[in-house]
Amino acid sequence: MNKDSLKTGLLVLTHGDIGRSLIEVAEFILNQALEDVEVLSFQQSAMEETNDDEIGQAIKKADRGRGVLILTDVGGASPCNHATRFRCSEEVAVVSGLNLAMLIRAWSYRQHPPRELADLAIEGAIRDIKACRS
């Protein structure tokens, strides 16, 4: 496979169905399926718990040849804390504070390696934050 055709995979790891909802809205805005983005809903309850094996499998499934960017909803919360256990190499980067602008930006620039893509995603998210004051 040509290195120029490789992409960074995306794994959206969030509480509940937040990730799936953001994917659905991004698909509507972009008018295309984000079918190769992996989504894992983090469960932590007495009945069900997401473990590191599931996250590791989702990372492998998400990889498109350049590594993986993991997008989580809240820094310091369980999805982010578990994800950061996997950023032990150049192939995995983790960014918290996921919003719709960050997801669209990450999807649009997947030709960049994970750490560069992380910076681009953060930049897109920050640029989209506006205070609407009278």
C-alpha cells in the first residue's frame, strides 16, 4: 500500500451514545458516511463495564495504516483515562473535549499522522467556540 494513501484511523470513545450521535450529525453535514470511524460507548455500571481489551480491539479495528486518533468526550473521565493507557507510541494519540467541529476536522485531515491530526482537531474545535453576546 502506498504510504500517501494511508490514513489515521479514528476511534470515538465516549460516555453513552454521545459518540454515535455526533457521528450521525457529522454524516448529515458532510453528506457522506463516516463508516470507517470506530465508535465505542464507554459503559461503567454494576451491570456492564468497558475494559481495556475492548478498547485495544477497537484501536486495531480503527487503524487505517497510520495509527489511530482517539477522541473522547471529557478529559479526566473514565473514557479518556482508559484511552490514555494506549498512547504509548507514535501510532496512538488521544484528545478529549470532543465536539462536532473537532470530529469533522479530524475526519477531513486523516492523511496526517495521529499527533499532527490531534493538533489539527484541537485547532478546529477551538476555532468553533464562540461567545454569542449582545
